[in-house]
Amino acid sequence: MRNQDSIARARLLEAKWFRMVLAALILPAINAGLNRLVLTTPIPLFLDSIGTGIAAVLGLPYGLITALATNLMEEALNAFSWTHLPFAICGMATALIVWWMVRTRRTHTPLQFMYGTFLAALANSVLGAIVAVFIFGGGTGTNIDVAVAGFALALDNILSAAFLARLTVNLIDKAPVVLAAMMAARLTRHTAR
């Protein structure tokens, strides 16, 4: 019986329609829900890409779809204020890094977890700072703005402040993303396509 359940789950996971539902609806809803939850606190985290990391285990297109759908869902939840969609590039970078890790079988050791987290944090910090500064002038109306303001006072450079604030936050924020992706890769014994 247990073996039949495993086979049924494996078949469902291999079905393209199921992967698309996961990537376009379920995982973006999880991302958006976690992000909304953290925004109710003063904690400067995002928690908007755990689902993206899991989707990237299934393949790069699924990770990219989840990243885009997450930000579109955030826009819908915020009455299309257009403050989330530009940051879809950050989620896409996360998807690309996780996909590369899974594809090259770098999802097994603590060291791989650490450099995966660092790469995702670095990519998100660089891209997020560029978007925040050049599109929004540095402030995005989210919890991270307090950290950016603090760094800006110390550095007198908004781009450096936006980057350093995001790097500090993303080193914590991307750890559960990489961990979830590593667990999903192990559970599915799946190599990203």
C-alpha cells in the first residue's frame, strides 16, 4: 500500500498540469501569504520565495513562473500599486540559483546549503537594491526601509545602504528557501530540468 502511494505521488508530480498548478497558483499563494504575514510584524524579512525555491526543484520554468506569479499576486493584494512586480527579478534569480544547485547535485551538504544561501542572498541584495534605488528612490514602503534608512545615515550613499540592508536581511531570509529546496530535492529525488 505504501509503495502504491509513493508511485501515485510520483506520477502526480511528473504531470505537467500539476506542476503548472503548483507553480502558478499554490506556491505563489504560499509565498504571498508568508510575505503578508511577515509584513504584519516589524521584522525586516520578505519570506516571499520559499515556494519559488521548491518550484525550481521541478525545473527552471516552474521556478520562474512562481517568482513572477508571486509578485503578480502581491500586486493584486495591494490594489496594483506596482511596488512588487519590479522585484520579480529577485525571485527569478533565486529560482535560477536553486535550479542550478539541484541540476548540478549541490543539495546534500551543509556547505552547499551555506553557499547556496549566500549566492541567493547576494543576488537578491544586488538586484533588490538596484530596483529599490533606481525605480523607487530607495524606499519601498516595506519593513526593510528602516534598515535602509539606518545604513543610509551611516554611509550617506543610498545604493550602498539599500544593498547592505538587503544583504543583512537576505542572509537570514534565503536560508529557509535553500533549505526547503534541498529537502524537496531529496524527497523527490528529482533533477531539475
